[in-house]
Amino acid sequence: MSSNARAIVVGHGSFPEGMIGAVELITGRGDVFVAVSNYGLSGEDIEARLRETAADTGVKVFFSDLPAGSAAMAVRRFLRDRDDCVLVTGANLPALLEFAFQQDMTPLEAARQAAGKGRLALVVNGDAP
């Protein structure tokens, strides 16, 4: 695992690896993230993997694909006994890019800024009824 890790991206299938790969391609800073997929894992297994990954890396920020998917629910269970960690749900590429560039902020501050950038990136274009 990367010693530069500042956040874990967790989600369904290849979502975590794909998002981190896109960040790496665009910025060269994919190493600030660690991927955890829920593929083939029970909720308890996902939580155990997240706990292990967080302990190994010291990461306190989690990005997940869905707000109530199995991956996010596993993070929420992890957060029950951790008041020093945050979860950002509905993660998108603009949010992860913003986080990757905020090296001068604490990971928790960068997560809040990234969430704002991710929200602003959601736009509907066109006049279709």
C-alpha cells in the first residue's frame, strides 16, 4: 500500500480501482488513495477489510460510491467507534481530483472541500422535457 495514502475509495466491483486509475491518469496522484472493493464480500468482510486497511495506512477519510450501499454501510459501522474519521458518499471523479490536489490541507479538511467540488460538478444540460 502507498505510504502517501490519505483516503480509501470503497465501492462496488471495480469502481474504486477505476476511479483511482482515472485520478492517476489525469494527475499522477493516484497514490493518495487506496482501493477497497466489496466484490464477493459480505458486509462483515467489507468492514474487516476497511478496518485492516485503515489500520495499515492510518487513513481517516473514506469515499464511497453509494450512500446506502454495502460498502458505505460497512464504513458507517466502522465510524460508530471512531470520531476522527469521515465518510464522503456519492464520490465522483471531480471530488477525488479535488482531494488529490489538496495536499496542504488535513485529510479531513480536504474531504470537506472535495465533497463541495463533487456536488458542484453535478449539472444537467439541455432543455429536454
